[in-house]
Amino acid sequence: HMVLLVHAVMSSKGRSTRGKIKRPIQKSKNVVDQVTSQSGRGRGVGDEKLHFELEERVKTLQLPSACSFIFSMVERYVRSLSSHEIVSTSLPSRESLLLLIDKYILKIPSPKKQGAWPFTVFEELELLESLRVQIEERQSKDIQLALFDAVFGMTRDNEHSSEHRQKILQKLSSLSVSLGCTIILQCVACWMEFYPIEGTQLAEVLYYEFCELLPKAMDPLINVSNICPSLAKQMTNLLTASYHIYSVQDKTDVNHTHNLCPPIRLLQLVSNWVSANPEYFTSTTLLVDLRDDYVLLRSQKPRSCSLIPIPGLIQWCILEPLLPDRILSSTPSNEWEGEILVNNVRLETSKLHADILVGLFALPSTPIRTFISTDEIVIMVANLLGLKQALGVEANDSNIDTAIERLAQILQAGLTVGAITLTPDGLASIAATIPSNRLLDMVMTRQRSRDH
């Protein structure tokens, strides 16, 4: 992948490149003042003339300077929405700013030229570095997110435009993971929250590039949990929903279950995330608090945000013992096959389960909030029973016991530290739906004694 090949070059000259791109910024701001002061009119005809004058000015600028010029206008526009000091009538409209971004920064081709890529390799690198620098240099998180959204917010009624944005975002995200650009990665985490379907595609691309395409390049992606926990959690939420194992409703579908099994490298990745950062278990806010009043120029604000990935990982650990060897042997892997692959998948899942237990017990006894809800536990049990029924005789008693014991261990750890809140009656009603298990009986007995 081109971006991965140039990461070393970008890292070695990152400081000097950043300096070269930053120099036109003050000049661009002066140009902004000059143009807007000459065309300080309202909307309508005045806005059309202002847009024309701005466009003529942008045509004379190289990409880094054009990016600086347009982003300065966007920043002033965003600030004008909450400040009386900036006269909004002297600024171009939101639509005008977005058109400038699409035409002169992203260079989105016309539908007739669909498929044509408007950048050479070096122009693409220049674009990615310009976007990174311009967003990172802003001090306000609200402005950082507003700029990012102005560039990468999706256009639902223009599939061609959205695909172009996604392609650039994938390259910028890959570069940012390699260079450890926390601010950009925080913006990416927000974007994934705004667009979960496209976010899943981006999460899969990042996983594939760093873990499957170049397995020895996993370290930068592993380090994401330290430099940007919100992105690690967001990726985990999306990938556990993508590789969810349990979508087997009847025996005719069971042969396709392997398509939903997490690849072994993905198990290794999230296991590293879990063991490396205790904050992985707690709630993490995004770049901005989604309850706050912030500006998005393209996207719609989501109603809520949940960055607690543990339930999805627990689901993997509980369901994996039920899967027979013939299914696990079909798990995607570029390195192992057959019995070795099966053993490695089971080993990595066991390690992930152990890491989750260690992480849970390391939490304080009174966490700020419960993060494994009763409803999520009920869903886990329902999926376990559904997979057991679909597998039929292949789900032998020993494997079922292992799955239930893992569930019991999670329940015990969660109840002990307060991460799970279940009454004895609630726990008993859940246990009544699954085969009897000695360890689960012990957990219920201990819970009753604690409540008394």
C-alpha cells in the first residue's frame, strides 16, 4: 500500500514538512481578511460574488496554501456562529465553503469522470500532510472536529462524492496510525460514531492493512489504545459487531459460521488492547462530548455514544468453545492452517478471556457506572443457546460447560467490582435458561449470601 511505503519518509522529514506547510498560514489569513472586507455583503447576490472572488483567489494557490486559506475561512465561519465579534455577513455561506473544499482540496471528480483519481502519488502525500497539519494546529477541539467534518462528512445523496471522501480518509487514517497523530485519530473515532456502517468498513481496512497485509506492522495499531483509546474502543465495537459468530439461525446456515469468526490476528490485536490499557474497560469520551453544543457542517449529531467494547469481546469468549474444529479451521489466516490454526485460535481466545478477567478485577470496587447491562447478558445467553441449537450434536457437553464456565467467571468478576448489577433473582432467572453448571451455581450462592 502506497501510504504504508512512504510512512518512513514522512516520519523522517515530518518536522521540516510541517514547517513548510505552516508558513503560508498567516498570509492566508491576511488574504481572507482582504477578500471578505472587499465583499462584506449579505447572502444572495453578495454571497455569489464573494464566492466567485474567493474561488478566483484559491485558483492561484498551491494545495498547502489553498488548504490553509479555506480552513481559515471555515474556522471564522464556525466561530461566527457563537460570537458577535465576527460579522457573519462578511463571510461566505456554509454551502460556499463546502464547495471550495470539494473542488480545490479534495478535487472530487465530476460523475462523468467517475473512477479517475485526481492526485499523483506526491500530490496525495501533500494533501494528507496538509490536512493533518491544518487540523492539528487548531487549539480548539470543536474547531478540529468542525474542520474534519467539513472535509469528510458524508453526502447521502451523492454516492460518488462519499466514496471519494472515504478513499482519502482511509489513507489519512492509515498515515495517522503510523505516525501516532492523536488529534486526527480522535476525529476518526468521532466520524465512526457518526457513520457506523462506513466506520465498520474503515475499521476493517485499518485492521487488514496493519495486521493481515503486513503482520509485522501491527505495533502502530496496537499502540492506538495508548495514544487514542476512543478509536481502539470504537474499532472494537464495530469489529465485534461485524465478526459476531452467533448469526446462525438453523443447521443449514451453520457451515457459513466461519465467515463470522474473528481472525486470529484480530484476537491478538484486541487482546493487546485489553491488557495494555486499563482504561479500555471504562467509559471514554470522544474528542468532544456529544452532549455539548458543537458545530458540524455536514454530519448529523448522533443521539448517544457508547464506547464500552467489553460486551462484544465477552461474547467472543463465551461462544468460541461451542465452535467445532472444522469451522475454526476455516478462520481466515495467512500463516496457519488445519489443526495448528484451530489450536492457535482457541489459545488466543483463552488469553483474551483471561485478559478481560484480569482487567475487571483491576477495576476499583465502585466504578463510576455499570458497563455490562442486564440486557446485554440476556442477549449473550440467548446467542449462546441459539448457536448451541444450530450446531446440534456438534455442540458437545464439554464445550457447553466451557462456554458457561466462562460466562460464570465474567459474572463473578463483574459482580465483585460492581461492573455488573444483577439481583439474585435476576441471576437465577438467567441461569434457569441454560444447562446446569457447578461454577455458575457457586456464583449464584455467593451472590445470595452477599445480599443477605
